[in-house]
Amino acid sequence: YSAPFREKVQEWIANLSTVSDMVDGWIAVQNLWIYMEAVFSSGDIAKQLPQEAKRFQSIDKNFMKITAKAVETPNCVQCCCGNDLMKTLLPHLTEQLELCQKSLTGYLETK
């Protein structure tokens, strides 16, 4: 039944798969960001881990950038599929947040 629309259907399948991946990545970043934001906004641990606090400031800036971009583009498919910023920044933010978390865990284990 879909033969006349096969190309369009395949395009939608690819786009929806991309949206699913992006939303999963966004949720992972957001969960780590919420945790780290609470830790590094207190100031005490930020003083003990200045390099990680600086890394988190950069993460925060980039997370706010993609959040603003998502607000500008409320159509989820357009936001996820037509935006290279999301495709490149989300994996980078995940990696950087995991580094922060690893350093924080190491610091807390020494206490």
C-alpha cells in the first residue's frame, strides 16, 4: 500500500528515528546537567574542583544554547533533523558531563 509513498515513508522513518535518538540524548544530558548544576552552583565543591567547575560552566553555556534553539524551533522533527548543532553538541555534552561526574565521584571518595 505504501509503494507510491515509499520514499516519503522512508524519510519519515529516518527522521523519527533521529528524533528518538535526540530525545534520548537530550534526557541523558538534562539528567546529568540537573545533578551537576546543583553540585557546582553551591560553590563549596566548585572551589575544591576549579577545573571541573570551569568545564561545567562551558557545558552550561552550550546546554542553554541548544535549549534556546529548541525554543526557537518548536517543531520537534525540524529541531532534531534540521539542526546540526543538536547532533554535534549533545554527544559532546554527554561526554563532558561524564568527565565532570567521574571527577566529582573521585573527589567525594577521598572525603
